[in-house]
Amino acid sequence: MGYAGGQKEKPDYNNLGDHTEAVQVDYDPQRISYEHLLEIFWNSHTPTSRSWSTQYKNAIFYHDETQRRAGEDTRAALAQKTGRTIHTGVVPLRSFNLAENYHQKYLLKQRSDLTAEMSRVYPLNQDFIDSTAVARLNGYIGGNGSTAQLAREIDSLGLSDSGRRVLESLAR
């Protein structure tokens, strides 16, 4: 999680209107296409709703002309399909700054038992924040992912038997 856009190099945290809370997605185009990521994005929010503030703006922040065109093309296709105005923006990324540490993996950090397990595997804060396993746990705790998906990958998350039981109960 971090802050995207804005006119400043770093957001002014006292002025909440100059940044947008965002997620940066690092991906391998050999495994998933940008177009597929856009499909997931469009299905993950309500693009026909207006954003009520810059801080919580619905937007695709693009890095280059190819991403801009793909974002605009998929937005136009969605408008055509639904017959409605799409309010999600397609805007250039000016900067991206990680959110403060207390925002990182917020849902997981509410579970001290699971956080302790992951902190033993990733004792350095940056390694904890960057960990795919930690991100997956945070997602499952947030109600994302299916029980079938969790069953397929639970062995790769590095949890104890107790941690596995806790996560499985949360994912139901």
C-alpha cells in the first residue's frame, strides 16, 4: 500500500487531498498479462461510482503509453457494455511512496498470533512488508481468496499447524 499521484515528490500527510491511496502491483508478464490485471481491477470495484475525494479516488495509474491505451480502451469497452458512465480515471503515475509502516499488512497485524509467526520467518520489517506469503495472509484475513485456493497454497505460507488452523477458520 502506498500513495500515488500528487504534485509533490512525497505526499504532505497533513493535507490529505494531495495524494491517492493506492496499491502498486508488481507482476511478471510471462505469468499474467496487463490486460488480465485490468480485467481483475474492473471487477474489483464499482467504476460507475464517483470518488468522493482525491484520497480515495478510483484510478488506474499508468507508467507508459501502452498501459494508458490499455486502461482507456478497457474503460471505453466497459462503458459500452454497461451503457453507463465510468468514473474511474486513467491517469499518469507521477510518484509512488510506500505508506507508513503501521499501514502495511494492516489486517494481518490485527492478528498477533499470525503476525508473530510471520515475524519469525521475516524478522526485518522490510522483508515482512515485501513478503508474498505475508501479503497472501493479509488478503485471506481480509476475506479475499477462496477456501479451495487457500487449500492449494497453505503449505507454501510457512505457518505452524496452529497458524494453519487459525487461517483456515478465518478463510471460511
